Amino acid sequence: MLLNDSGDKIVNNEVSKGVDGILANLFRTILYKHGVNTMKFNRLLERYINKTYKTITSKEATSVRGNLRKELLKNKMSWKVFLKGLYFLNIVKFDLVLKLHDQNGNVVIHEKTIVLKDQEMLEDE
């Protein structure tokens, strides 16, 4: 859960219970474990805007700020938004590890390192 600076909850921990809530839940856990409160979230927003947009008007920055906040705090999240959230948190790379268990008790692990180079990689091709 995201807390404001006085410790009050500002983001409800309820996420979609379906498949589309998995990444939202994981992202909220990441925010919590990185100690992201309102003040830190707002600093990250400003840094993200400055890093991502070379020239932007005050009005455009306000729009980006609001849209990004909504995207990152929704109770459903796509992979694209999840990756944008990691970039927002200054994550430069991460390891995706899937440990798969089949009905026969077999376990297979798949791993991939993903490098978040810059905002352009998060855009649709």
C-alpha cells in the first residue's frame, strides 16, 4: 500500500483478483518494499518527466503526471505499464524467473534478464 508522509493509506490495496491483477499487486508490493510514500512518489514523477520528455510545457507536464499516476495505481496492469512502472522507479534491469510445476510434479525454471534501457523501449512498435 502506498502511504502519505504521515503514514495514512492513500492507495487501496485491493487489486483485481483475476489474471490482470497479478502485475498490479506485484507493483504495489515493489512500491511498498522500496519505501515509496507520497513525497517519494512525487519526486519520482518529476524525475521521470524530466528524464523522459526533453521539452514539455507546464500544462503537458501536469497531464503526464496525472495520467502516469492513474496508470501506475490502477487495480489492473498490463506488462507495458508494469515495465513503465519499473522504469519510473529507476530500475535498470530485472530478472524474470518462472518456476513451473506440472501436474506430474515436474519443476522447470525459466529465467530471462530484461534490461530497461530507456523510455523508447516501452513504446509500441
